[in-house]
Amino acid sequence: MKRRHMQADRRRARICIVVAAPLTLKAFMLGHLEAMARIAEVSVVADFTPDDASFPWPAKITRVAIPVARPIAPWADLLALLALYRLFRVERYDLVHSITPKAGLLAMLAAWLARVSLRLHSFTGQVWVTRAGLMRTLLKSSDKLVARLATHVLADSTSQREFLIAQGIVSTSKSAVLAQGSICGVDTARFRPDAAARERIRHSQGIPANAVVFLYLGRINRDKGVLELAQAFAEVGARHPNTHLLLVGPDEDNLHAGLNAAVASCAARLHLVGLTARPQEYFAAAAVFCLPSYREGFGTTIIEAAAAGSPAIGSRIYGVTDAIVEGETGLLFEAGNARQLAQSMGTLAGDASLRSRLGQKARERALRDFSAAIVTTALLEYYETLLAQRTD
């Protein structure tokens, strides 16, 4: 599709991206930022530290340090809100785009108060889905407020958008999904089958070359279903001695001791690795990727694994069901059901041809539907549609 270009006689548009942590920009937005700088003046707001100065940020991007705390912190949140309001009043951005819940609440409120005409928020998953009582009500109400303050809303999967509409969070007319979904797509040059990386990672972990490696990569916490994954592996590992479980990511809930206990007699085949700067190598080392999460906006790690040629096992929840085509690129199970998860893991552990077939289809779909270039193009086209509405 030929992209519309803004008229030469109009001034260059000004866009501000607001997130809480710089890691969000590094993980999801770098490709977008490089492309955005070609059509607009772009600023990014996050809780930058001096260490972030040495990061190779895209050229012509202005960084603004405003501390946006992830947990509820009334005084700090008020200070951040005031700082954002002052920034928006002085800079007069044409469009403010927020990502992540707390950044969305503060940025959309500040932009509304500052009368920014285009206010866009991206929903990437709902924390309140796994909460109960007053906290669920509070967090859900916050999402509703963000959606009302925004003039436009993006969801990073079709099933998430449908869920948000059904829950009364967003309207059909105000919400959209980029391309086939995902906030950033997958860098198919980075995430790919890599025999050398496969051998290197397996050797470093003492995993045999012919072993069936089940991989989870992401934050280690209860909402991600990692305890059920460990319980399922205990059952599968007892029946399949050539299987290994590789868990990669920061232990946010101090679960390492519980994970070791849950895998029982298979503890020697559990491999715990912290945060990595080279996730592509672990995807290349895996035979099967597992995402047993209770909530996801979109299973980005699933399509990264797919690009590396690995099929996936995921929980049957919104977001994940967009990333896995059941029986074609992977298998689905009911979230929280360790027995069903074990059955799916056992099926793939014992059938190399099925793993190969699913992995090939997964890679084909990742390349066809979820490349980073496709999603970046869709975002720029969406921006240009919005910016065409502005008045100078």
C-alpha cells in the first residue's frame, strides 16, 4: 500500500511517546522510532537514568527524563503528572502516544489537561484480569479512564480488542489493531534458526545436543504460569528422560526455590538463567517454546520463537490465541491446568516430526504476518491518518 505523505507546505508534525521504563522503548519501540523520525519530530519520555545515555538510541530522537513509577505512588504520580502537563503545554505536541498502564493514565490525563488534540494509548495487556476485589475494580476503572481520555486506542491483538470492547473499556469506533497484531512485530533477521547459537547455549547449560528443550523466556512470576510449567515438566520429565526445561528471565517473585521443588526428581534438568541481552540465542536453542501465562496482550515471545523455527505451547487466553494457530503452529491448553500442559508437552516431546512440522509452519507465519517491517509500516500509516486531522 502506498503511504500518504504530509503536504510539503505543512509544518513537520511533533510526536511524543510516553512509557514508564526505558526498557519498554528498547524492547518494543526502537524500529518504530527510527521510522517515525523520518516523518515527524519525535520525543520520548521515560524514567531515564545516566546509564541510558550510553545506549545507541536512534538519531534525531529527543529523550526527556520524567520518573513514572510502575506501582501506585500518589505523591510521585502527582509530580510526574505535573511534569508531563508542563512538558505538553510548552512543547505543543500534535500527538501524544502512551504505552503501559501507569504511563497511559498519567500521560492521557496530562495531555487532556494540556489540550493535546491527538491522544493515543496502546493497551498491551490488562493487569486486573488476574486480580480480585477492590484492586481489580480500581485497576479496571483506571483502564476505562485512560480509554476515555484518549482520542484513539490501539490493542496489540484482535482478541484483546474484542475483550476490551466486551468489558466496556473501549468502544469499537475508537479502537484498532495494527496489521495482524503485535506491538512491534519480530525482527526476522535477528530471530531465526541458528545452529551455532543452538550449540553454544546448550553447551553452556550442559544440555545434550539431541535433547528436547522446553523454553520459557520472560519475567519469572506467578502470573506467567511458571509454577504450573514446572509441575508439568516434573510429569513429562519422568516419562521422557531426554527433556530439559530452560527458564530465562528475571525472578520477580523469588520463585527459584519453588521451581526447583516443583520439578521434583527432574531438578537436574531444570536450567535457570537470569535476564539476557541475547534472547534470540535461547530461542534458537529450544525445541518447543512454552507460554503458560494467565494474561497477555499479545504473545510476542511466541512469534519470536516461531521466527527461530520453534513451535509453541500456550494458554488458551486472549492475546496468546492470536499468536498460535492451534494444531498448525502450536498447541493450546487451559490456563492454570498443569495436567493439560503436561499432556501437550508430552505430545511434542515424543514426536519429532510433529515438532518439525509445527515449527516450520510457525516460522512461515511469523515471516508472512508478523515481521517488524509490516507492523512499523502499519503504525506509520496509522499515525499519518491521525495527523492528517490536525489543524495548524
